[in-house]
Amino acid sequence: MRVRTAVVVHVEPKSRAEAFDRDANARLSEAVGLTAAIGLNVVSRHIVPLGRPTPATLMGSGKVDEIAADCAAVEPEVVIVNAALSPVQQRNLERAWKAKVLDRTALILEIFGERARTREGRLQVELAHLTYQRSRLVRSWTHLERQRGGFGFLGGPGETQIETDRRLIGERLSKIRREIEGVKRTRNLQRKARRRVPFPMIALVGYTNAGKSTLFNKLTDAGVFAKDILFATLDPTMRGLKLPNGTKAILSDTVGFIADLPHELVAAFRATLEEVLEADLIVHVRDCAHLESEAQKGDVLKVLSELGVELGTNRPYVEVLNKVDLLEPEVADALLSGPHKPNLPVAVSAKTGEGLGKLLDRFEAELSNANIRFELTLDAADGEALAWIHRHGQVLEKTYKDDATVDLVLSATPAELDKFEHRFGEKMLSGQGEAEES
């Protein structure tokens, strides 16, 4: 089997380096990781500092010639440029380097195309691909200048190949958007059905390869694909989760975020990320062992802000410091034994299971913060009612009395409280009078 080889070129604008405090070597390593994620063997790598972009090739002629000499020596199948290239720049670089050139957007689209498994995921990827391809339809190839004959008896001069391509892509885009709208409607119906249960939704978000899927599997035994590669998870996955005091929730694993996420993908995967918009609790999973953990956090918060999610203001939020097993033992121990308080990050290792008990307690504390606390007295022999109570609320205290009754101290969401009042109204009043917030 022939090994597919690649050269990776990271373009580092000086203005971006100053604005985002990102390390060029770390950005190059990320680009190499993305390239490896589609099965390419990286045989050479370059960092190109960029003061002022060159319209024809993005980078200066000296760097273009230097990389051309390298390409002549190693003969790569493709050159990955970790930057956004215009169609003209891509064409000129392909001519200079005598190899296929993909920019960052095309590379991420290739990864998404390989990983999407569900029908929705494939539709989203195709939508992003076509949106990207339509912007590439420039007169870069001679066949685009030829004209086809008109259709029917009154065809006229006909249309150019580029017009045909644009029309066909436009028609396919319209069809995909209609299908995605159908998927959205289905997902909305599913969400409405979940609200009727209703179980709170917990959404895992984070930078790609932060360990979200590994944490998801550890908490739910779901068996979701989890591997040490970028963008291992694309399609949203949901599983039930039971918290320590009996609260039931739905845990959702979502696509990983990345710096400079292509605009085509932000728009195309909005339906996928709607699970985040609907979540009752957002859990930001961070790779605390990564050298650029803080910068990655900034990238995630930026994408969430673009989606209209302001963490900590319009919904509960938990920050998880994952992969503590990769830290020095004394540093890991300090994080794991730190104070267990609201608004502080929770340190865990999804791989070893350390810290997961504290994390589940934190989930429950955040989700039950708006719960209503109340009391109820029941016949101790009424097993059916007791089972119903355990399904719809949390039993905080249980006291059996000599008169064959049981006093319960309960906690429930406002929506569930309505169900309690409908079923046990008088008994609730005799238990405590009024419900009051905990």
C-alpha cells in the first residue's frame, strides 16, 4: 500500500501571534495532527512568518522558492498550508510547488468528510464542502471558459462551464438545505419529547482532542469512538446519566472546537451544535496537560459566543480540567484534592476515573440549584406512589413513623413540582404548607 505523504506549511501572521499569544510551533504541531488525521505521513514541515500578505501567493517569493526546493526533494502528494488561501493563491502555489495544495479549511473539511457517520453529519459535511467549492469557481482552468450549446430549440448562445457548475452546485445546496431543515424539525420533535420526560440536558464541549468522548464513555459506558486524534467525534451522541442522589439527566457528546474554525463549518454544523444551545448545563472539558490549554479555552469560548452562548450568565457552566494523569504527580494531587466549591474547575482523569465522583456531585448541584424543596407524607405501604416519586424527584430525607406513614423531604424541578401538586396536592400541604426554593 502506497504511503501518502505531505508537507505542512504553517503561516504565522505577526499580528495574530501578538493578538492571540499563540505559539507558532504549537500551531504547526496542531496542523501536523490534522494532517495525520486523514492518513497522510508528514515528511517535512515549515513555519512561514508573515508580515504582509502577498496577493498572488500569500507568502513572499523567497519562501515559495524555498518550499518548492523542498517539494522537489521529497515529492509530497499534497502540501497543507495552515492558513486560508484564495483560489488564485492556491492555483499559483500548486504551479510553483508542482503538488496539490490544500488550505486549512479544505483540510478540516476532508477530516469531517471521512468521520461523519450519521445522515445528518454527511449532509452537514456536503453542505460545507459545496459552499467552499462554490467560492473556488474562478477561471483557473481552461475548461471553465468553454461554452455549451443552448437547450431546446431556442437555446441562444448557451452557458459557460463555470455558469453550469455554479448552477448545479446551487441546486444541490438548495436540496441539502431542505433536507437539513427536515433533520432540524426531527431533532426539535425529539427535544420536545425529551422535555416532556423531562430530563435535564448536559452538553460536553471543548477543544478537539480534549478527552470529551473518553469522559462520555467513562460516565455512561456508551462505547463511543474515542481516540487520540483530532476530530474523533463529529456526530452528536446522547445517553442517559444517573447522578448520585438520583437525578436523571441526558449527557450529550458534541463535535470538538478548534482555532480558526472555518466559517462554512460554523454555519453548516449549527444544527449539530443546537444541542449546546438547548442544554441545561454546559460542561467545558479542557486538556489541562496541553501547553496551550488557556489559548484553547479562549477559542472554545469564542465559538460558543458566536453561537449565542455566554457561559456563566444565561445557564449553569462547569469547567473540567481533564488529563490530570499526564501532569506531574504533585501537581495532579494538588488539583484533585483541591476545594470542591461552585465556580471552581473540577480536576479529573477520564482515562483513570480519578475525580469523577466530585464531577458527578457538581453536575447534580448545578442542575438542582433551581429545584424546589418540599415535604410530603405518604402511606408507607404505598409502593406505587413511592416508585413514582423516585422517578420524578429527589428524595432528600425519609422518616418512617409509628402510624405506618413516611415523611419525605423532596426536591424537584418547577415542571415536576406541578406533577407532584396534581397527584399529591393535599398531602403536600399537610406535609409543609408551601414549597420553597432550596
